[in-house]
Amino acid sequence: MGRKKSIGLYHRALEVIPGGVNSPVRAFQAIGVPPSFIERAKGSKIFDVDGHEYIDYVGSWGPMILGHAHPKIVAALKKALPKGTSYGAPTPLEVELASKVKKAFPSMELVRMVSSGTEAVMSAIRVARGYTGRPNVIKFEGCYHGHGDSLLVKAGSGATTFGIPDSLGIPEDLAKHTQTATYNDLESVKILVSQYPEQIACVIVEPIAGNMGVVLPERGFLEGLRKICDERGIVLIFDEVISGFRTAYGGAQEIYKIKADMTCLGKIIGGGLPVGAYGGKRAMMDKVSPLGGVYQAGTLSGNPLAMTAGITTLELLRAKKVYQDLGKKTLYLTEKIAECAEERGLPFTINQATGLFTLFFTEGPVRDYRTAKTSNPKRFAQFFIEMMKQGIYLPPSQFEAWFISLAHTQKDLDRTIEACDAAFKRL
Ligand code: HOZ
């Protein structure tokens, strides 16, 4: 079966949408073929307009932890829909979701809902600047925190995939306020902190990095950041847009037992609808308007449909053994893929946390941006195409995470392993 309809749609899209897509990572540019256009999704599968069925490991880049179109989410949304889609006024649903988030992330003493992870991060940084009265931000090379101006410096995800980690359109005057350190290297942070005394408002980090591929924090890294920030009065921001409610209900903060001053969330807390949230210590969040002088607002913030999908998702994630089950699936898949790659004599590294992983085509170890970049993107592109031919839909870049959902069955996992083995043979 060909991809005639997708290709036709892509050409039409190119006439009306930049690059034919509404977010660059969807464009398959690193693969060199037009993207598939999706018609529908159910459980672990997505279906394109040409009638192909794929086992999906993109999962909308993380939110679909329960699988697509989960019957309980669909039912909750159907019930909510006739009540109206947006009021621009407070609702009980916002209070309920914020309470659930606060319970899972006790460091988020106050929580503000927004409409995307990017918005959450932009706002958290504004609060950190407003609270400390300092201008500068330390981020880590290869971490991606959405497309806010201050964060598109040495950024991961699509920015790395397309070779533009520093975006055009960001005034030098603003970019100079972002300093970049090396992931898993505390020394690089200490150097910046002493180079810019009393100027660093915040350190922002993905505590489990997912946007240069998956990279885990080494022992002592997050603890070290906590210590440096405490000593220097710097706000420590954890971007848990990917890791939150995925790697554990309470995200990386639950796993590593470290409290951030501020946390950014998105993806899963909207159950597949557009949502973000930021929150943190009361003293910091008290700066947010209407309490304080840091202005941040949004017409669709706390949208009732998004809140409904988020609440239902979090309720379902409270069921027993959810994370154990997800962790087992992740381990099974990664161990079997590793066995196949080893048998074929391929240089590879797999980094994984519960619910997500990356297969890097490099001997590794992959512990930061530099080592992630030693992977072979051409080999990845070939692998991607071979997998797609066998009905497996992967993130179309070496520098992204594969997302596993609770809907992936043993059969799905075994089919994926077989497909990997066959693809490895052809590389
Ligand atoms: N953080 C996601 C990719 N790593 C976002 C998806 C997007 O940029 O479209």
C-alpha cells in the first residue's frame, strides 16, 4: 500500500502551512520522506489516511500514557462537552486538577494552569526573575524547554534535529541572559555561577532529559544542583513536562527525592488536550498576578475540556501497579531490542526510564548533548523507514524519546522486537 494520500496532503499543506506542519518535529525532515497524515488513533495504534495501521511510539510526544481514545476519557469529554467549551471564568474543575497536581508534586504549593508546556516554562522563568530580581537563566545544552525566546539557546528536540539549536529571531540582548551548562556536569554550573555573581535567577533542567534522546541524571547531579541553588539564592526549576506523571506519578521529584523550587508540567496532565501548568513555593507563586507583580494570563487557561481530560487521566493513573506495569513493558522492550542489536553487532546505547527510552546508534555511553550527538542519524533514518514499512511508528529523529503507553500489549511489544530485528539486519 502506498502513501499517495499523505503525499498529496503534504503538497497541499506546503501551500498553506510553513513546511506543511504545525510543529517542526512532525515534518520527518531528518528522515527525508514526507510525513504520514493521521486520520485516527485507538489504544496503541494510529491509522494514516492511506489506510496503514501502526503501533505508535510517539504517543503525541508523551501525553497518551493511557493509549489513544481511552473509553473513560472519551466518556468524560462527551459528558463535559454539552456544558460548554470555555467560559473565561473560574471552574470547580481547575481546583480539582490543581489539587491533584499539588498532591503528586508537594513542592508545587500553588499551581497555575496554562495551555502548553512552553507557556508554563516561559511563565516560571518570569516568576524566577521577578522573585529574585535577577536577569539570567542557566539551562543545559540539549535540554528543550519549549520555544520561549530565552530557552532557544543550544536547545534540543527539533532545534537539534534540524541543526538550529540557536534560533534566529532572538535578539542578542536577550540571548546574552541565557547561559548554557553541560548536563551531568556540576562543575560547568559552578563556573557559570561564579562568572555571573548575583545575576542568575534560575537554573532550569529536565531532571530526566528527553529532548536530546533520553539522558538520565547521574548520581549526585540533581542533588548538586539543589545545593548550588540553595547556596546562591537561585531558583531551581524542574521541567517535568515529559517526566511528570510518566516516569512515576510524582515524576522525577518522586524518584530522586529532590524538591524543585518551581516545576513545569504539560502533556499528561491534559490527557491529550492542550494544557500546561507551573507552580512552586508559595513565596514565589505569590508574585504571580493578581497576587503580585508578575503578569501572566490566558483566555483558555484552565479550559474545562482540558481539565476534564486531565482529571480523568490522573484518576486512572492512580490505579494499582500502573507504573510497575509501564516499567516492566519498558524494560522488556529495551532488553529485547538490545539483545537483537548485540546479535547483529551494531554499535548502540539504550537509555531508558519508566515509559520512555531512546535507542542511540552509538557505542555510548550517552550522558550529555555531546555524547548524544555521536549517534549516527543516517543509520537512524534508515532504521526509521524499515520500521515504518513494518507498521511501527517511531519519533522521526534520533534525538527524541520513544513513548510507551499502558495500552501497548505483549503482542505489540513482540511485533516491535521482531521488526527491530528485521530492520537491524538491513542496516
Ligand atoms: N517536546 C516535544 C518533542 N521533543 C514536543 C513536540 C513538538 O515540538 O512538536
